[in-house]
Amino acid sequence: MPIKKIVLSEADMPTHWYNINADLPAAGVQLPPPLHPATGQPLGPADLAPLFPMALIEQEVSSERYIEIPEEVQDIYRIWRPTPLFRAYQWEKALDTPAKIYYKYEGTSPAGSHKPNTAVPQAYYNMKEGVKRLSTETGAGQWGSALAFACQMFGIECKVYMVRVSYDQKPYRKLMMQTWGASVVASPSTETNAGRQILAKDPNSTGSLGIAISEAVEDAVMREDTHYALGSVLNHVLLHQTVIGQEVIKQLELAGADWPDVLVGCTGGGSNFGGFTFPFLRENIVNGKQTRVLAVEPAAAPSLTRGVYTYDFGDTAQMTPLLKMHTLGHDFVPAPIHAGGLRYHGMSAQISALKEAKLIEAVNVQQRAIFDAAISFTQCEGILPAPEPSHAIWGAMQEALKCKESGEAKTIVFNLCGHGHFDLASYESYMSGKLVDYDYPEAAIQESLSHLPSFG
């Protein structure tokens, strides 16, 4: 009988996170340093201390290949990890493709996505440093839910600035955060200077991750008991997510599967994509494997495919360190697509550098196409995906259809990073024919890019 679901035991869980920074030099990739937002000079650990605990700052700049996962973190991971890897037999049949399609399913976590993989260690390290309160932003609500859960586990207060359009579109994400004790406000809000300035210019602002980050950072800086937590982009965040890719490698070996020909992941800031692909990219860099790695992003927020590789702020109010990344400009405000977790102006510095080095590929896609793919998938496999991983589903579908044309039986693996149980309003919009595609106009990109910082 064919194996549908490949499940590891808790004894097979990764005990260390994998740090791709150790292997980037072997690929000729050098990461430019983060810069201070006021001076434009390289950041030192003391510059980040008001925002992050020292353990995370050390991880951010570490060149160690493997970093041990604390036992307290592993203990909470065991609530849902290891997560299953599925072979998509029914979907393969429906697509009439000779390709072998596998998907890693991260929707089994308490928050319903991959985000707790980093929320738990971030809350843990803050707790160990005596921090009583964390502030953060959230787009679709997946990260806010994950941090609310993690803070509940470690007895920390949690304040979430949720992008207004998602706050309105996804009320049950807000209730989920509140159930775990978090305080949630729509961003832009009247609670911060950054929020009030945005509302003064546009009282009906739908918000953006850049704006919400500004509010959360300001909140943290203004209170001695508070640190800031980020759910994507930064090195230590992607580091924590590498439990995903490490498990997939073990699961494919257990299934006797061929080494992947293609990996596909959605990208917004880069956390699930990096965590899923970095262990495989190590095999490409160090051991000469030839896996293609494909990032799929929304056409409405196309940082990898249409952005510029340069230094930029991570937030709208220019409070965060400058990272060299693919960016659409820090004052970019995306269209209100339903993949709220991908509505960000910039990309992880690590993923941006990998794209520049041509170690990964990137494409963008409209939201109606990703819902077409999501419906095709869920009607065969039963799992209702969130709009974010539906971009990866679309990418895997395109690769499988290419195999149908060529007759090649390639092995395709994608990361289904979260379920869509709180996204039913977006499915209703799709099925009623009300879902609208959005292009990000070239003129708007150029206008936003004209405001890039002058140094760096």
C-alpha cells in the first residue's frame, strides 16, 4: 500500500537549528551588515538591545552552522512537531501529471501555521532575560496568533498591532489572539505617534506591515518592560524555521523518495520559505545537489521580482535598522489582497542575497490564480489552505503541469505553511466572483523607491 503520510517520532525532531550564514561564503555570498537608521553605520549589539534579548542578537549575527534548541523550547515544540509530510496522490491524478508531489503541512500547530516555530523561542529568550511584555505587528494574523500563544506559554504580556485590512477581514484571528490573552488593535492606530501621523494623512488607511512594524517598534522603545518580536525577515527568525526543512529531509529518506527536483514556497518576508529551503540549499552549496528552489510572491507585493536590491528601512516610519534587501520602498502600501501575510515591501536579507546570487528563482502571481490552485488542491487533498501557501500550491501546480507536457516524473515538494480556516471570507469572495486581481503599478513602485534612504 502506498504511503500517504510520512510521520516522524518526537525522537526524530531536530535538536539544532541550521544557520545558512555558515555556508553562504562557500557559495560566494556575503551578507552586507545591517545599518543604524540614524547614522547609516554598521549596527553593534548594543544598538539592538532595546528591542531584542541578547541571545537573539547573538543568533542574528552568528556564523555557527548549528545552534542548539533549548530543551524548554523543544518541549513546547512537541505539542505539534514533527509535522507530517504528505504525498499528494489524488492531486497528482487530477492533474494527470507523472510528477511526484509532496507537501509539508505546518497547519497542525496550535496557531495553525509555521509561525510558532519562531514565536516560541523568541518568547522563551525574552522570558529568560526578564522581559515582561512583547509588542509586535501582524498581517494576516498568523504571526500575532503564534506570538500570543507563545507568550501565554511563558507568562508574558502580548500587544499586537494588526494591519487594518486584515483586522476587518479576519475577525476570528483577533479573537484567537485574545483567547491567548493578547491585546489587539487595528493598525494604523491612535496609540502611537507613527499611527496618528498616518491617520492624519489618510483616515481610511488600510494599513501595511511597514506601518504596523513602526507602531510595534515605537511601543517597545517607549516602555522599559517591553521588547519587540518580529515574525519574519530577520536572520534569527529564518534560523528557527529550519526545523521544517530538516524534518522534510528525514521524511523523504524515510519514504524512500527521490531527492527533490524542485522546492516551492510562498514568500512575503521569507520566514517559511527560508525555513523550508535552507537545509536543502546547504546540500546544493556544500554537496553539489541540483534542486531548483522557487519562490512565489503576490503580484500585488512583488519585492523579489520587481523590487530593487538596496538598503531600506523595514518599516514606514524609518525606525528600524536598514537591511540590504529586495524592496519596493518602505512607504509602500499594498493593495488589500487576502494573503495578508505576504503584503510586505521587503524581503529577508538572506533570501535577497540568494536571489542575487541566482541560487533561487522567483515568480509572482495574481490572487485569483492562487485561489484556482487552492480549490484544485483542497478538492483532492482535503486540506483547506490559507491564501499565503496557496501561492506555493500554484507554483507546484505549474511545475507539475510542465511535467505533464514533458513526460518527466520530477519530484516536487512544497510547504503548506498554514490552514485557511480563518480565511473563509476570502474563499466566499472567490466563489461569488467578487475577488479582484491587483497589479502594483510601475509608477507607484518608482514613487516609493524615490524615497529610499540616501546612505548605504
